[in-house]
Amino acid sequence: MATYGLMIDNEYCTGCHTCEIACRNELSLPLGQWGIKLLEMGPWRKTDGTWEGKYVPVPTTSCNLCEGRVAAGGEPSCALHCLANAIEYGTLEELAAKMSERGAQCSVFLP
């Protein structure tokens, strides 16, 4: 049986918080609880004088990869609604192949 998870590409996350809202609605979570939480890092000044900042979506222990949606043939709500396509759902093998193409900004979440 294949293992499924999320690949999060932090290079492309725009910080829109859509993943948080979609997840909260899907799981009917109350305010202050998250299935996925967007962390903001920075901004910080780089050595060349420019500024950099990053957004990092992080699944929490409340994340169940939208097991109801997935069982019905869909994909997790965060991946479906990600405007930048920074969150992708798939098998571990598929995600590993995509990570090798994209680079070091990616991480994989397995429940």
C-alpha cells in the first residue's frame, strides 16, 4: 500500500493563508486551532543589502490529510486551494521525484 503525504515548496508560498482557511473549514476547527499553520520568517537583511523573508506552511497534529476528502477521491483541502501550487499531495515516491527536481526549499509531511 502506498504512503501518501504533502510536499510543501517554500520557495513558491506567497503567504496568502488560503491553506489555513481551507483546512479550518474542512475540519471544522474553532478559532485558534490549526490543521496547517503558516509561519512567517523575516524579513532579514542579506549581506548584499537586499531583504528576504519566507513563508512556511506547517501541518499540525490536527492534520489528517483530509481523510474524508481523499477517501472520496479528492485531495487535501490545503493542496486544492493553494493559489501558488506550493502544496502538492501524492505518494511518497511521487513527492520524492518532484523534490529532486525542485530543490532544497521543499519538505514532505507524512501523517
